[in-house]
Amino acid sequence: MDIKKVFNSFPHAIRGLSLVSKERNMRVHIIAVVVVTIAGILLSISLIEWIAIFICFSLVMSLETVNTVLEDICNKLRDDLGLSYDSTKNARDLAAGAVLISAIFSVNVAILIFLPKILDLFS
């Protein structure tokens, strides 16, 4: 493995992160990450709970990035080949559905972690 090639790929990855961070839905996810991180600090969640939270963060944000890639590809195909929006609708909807599944899963994980701690504050 050529270590120079590995390091040369980082600027491309950072550019990709910059691009996806401008997407509306990714901004919503970033806000959620900040809020959940603050809640985790304030409620002193355990190491294993942090691991679960970070797995959820990475899952949702990675799928949102893949969804953005697919949207860009579909838009390019539509523009270059004159395809209708409907011809790429299934692919778009499937990718969006994957993000939704991961987000619902992540909310459930957050509820399991945070709800008992919040209820303890009021008992």
C-alpha cells in the first residue's frame, strides 16, 4: 500500500464532507448530534451508551451522505440523458428510506438511553 496515495485522498474526503455539510438534511443531523452530545455529557451516559450513540451518528450521517451521492447521480442522469424525475424516483426513495430507517433506529436508541436518566431526574 502506498501511504502517499492514502494521504493524497484526504483532501478529496474533506471536500466531500464540506459538500454534504451544506445539505439541509445533513444540517438537521448535525444539530441532532450536537444536542444529543450535550445531553450525553449533562446526563453522564456510560461508555457503552456513548458507543451506541456514536454508532447511530455515523450510521445516519453516512447514509445521508450516500443518499446525497445518489441524488447527485440521478440529477446528472436526468440532465445528461433527458430522463424524467419519475425514472429515478425509486432509487431516490429507496436511499431516502434507508436514511429514515437509520434515523428511527437512532431515535429509539436515544430513547432507551436518555428516557430512564430523565425520569430519574424527576423521581
